[in-house]
Amino acid sequence: MSFNVDTLSSSHHLIHGIGFPITVMGTGPTAVRGSSYIEGPSVFGAPIFPNTWASVMIGPMINTDATPPFIPGGFCYGPPANPFSLATIGSVGILGDLNVATNAVVGANVLAQGMVIGSCGRDVLALKKDFDMPHPTKEGWRLTHACVEGPEAAVYYRGNLVGNDEIHLPEYWTKLVDIDSITVNITPKKYHQNIIVTKVDDNVIYLSEENNLNINCYYLVYAERIDTEKLIVEYEGEIEDYPGDNRQRSIAGYNYDIKN
């Protein structure tokens, strides 16, 4: 049986299906005004679902009588993805997993009490920190590094030399690091050598061996990034009180304060 009405009004309960959540909706004098119960499955918006996906399924609005949905504002990635199928004002509580098929765009901070896991389990951000940025010298490329922990935003470059007295640094270091912050650690191999750094010039580190022996060594070069503000290592308060530019910070280890 079916019937059509222009307006259906109910002062207290609207019940559709079998069941009645009495602890939520109340009865008699304790009936909650404006409460409703729908057994489901329920579909809102466009009927685009091929089968039952959930108790509540929400698709894009197709009602031409309504004003097209639009949420103003913008993110660093661009404007909101209007039109939205679901909008809320206020906090949303989800007491279970939240599965997102594409991207999660957040206008403020992402705070995680547990670990942040990426790349299908390959990257656990609570254990290490990666950064991915536009390549400073190659248009259309990106640069990815994994970070060591220390009191500065440092990068390193390592390798070995055999019969050579020059360490040629990566080309992108010319725009990535403060050249004056470069330090070099040298480890001679196979035989004793007195190796010194004579100069750093034009992205090349020049070495010299005191006894004119052929240089055979490992090297480890550190430098501080020049494209970001210096790290404020110690500050008073909570993590939200960091006195520097928080736009340049990604707190992958936010749960370091949690004691297991």
C-alpha cells in the first residue's frame, strides 16, 4: 500500500520499519519531540547505488527544486569539492573505522593518538619522518627524503672516494642547503691517510692528503636546509604552543608523549 501527501508532519515520533529504540526516543510523557527511527536501508540524493552498501547511502543532490549545494571557502589544495553530498556543522563522532577511497583534505591539523601509517603499511610516521616537496631545481619533479632526528632541519650526503680528491654534491643542494653549514666526516680505508678539507666551492668539497697518497675513504656530509626557518629546539608549554611557523611543521611523532 502506498499514498502520496504534500506535507507529512509529526510532533514527536516518526517510525519507519520494525523496531523501536525506546532509550533514544522515549515513550509517553518522555517521548522525545522530533525523533525518528528508520530501519533502513535508506537512500538520500541520487539513486546511484547498484546494491545495498550501507544502512544509510547518500548520493549527490538531484532535486531541481532546491538551490544547488555550495560550501564557500578554500584550502591550500584549492576550493572545496562542491557540490557535497553530506555537510555537517559541529563535531562528528565516529566510533569505528573511517574508510576513505580517495583523499582526505583537512583544513587544520591532523591529530592522532596512535601511529600514522602510510603507503599501505610501508611508512609508519610515528617511527620515522618523511618529507616530500617540489624539486628545487627540476621543474615537474619532486624530491623525497627521510629525516634523521636532530636540533636542525639537516640533510646528509654520503659515499666513498677512490683515487679522487673531490666530493661533488647533488646539484639540488645549491638551492636546498646553507653552504656555510656544511660539515664533512672522513673515514680513511685500507691504509692510514691524513685527509683534510681544503675548501668548499661551487657545490664541490675539495680534499687533500698530507703525504700525497691516493685518497681512499668514506665520506659523510651534513648541511642545514636553507628553505625553512631554523628549528626552535626547546619551548615552554604544549605542542600547540610552538613559537615558530607551524605551517612548516609536520608532527609525525605526535604520539611520542603517549606512554605505552
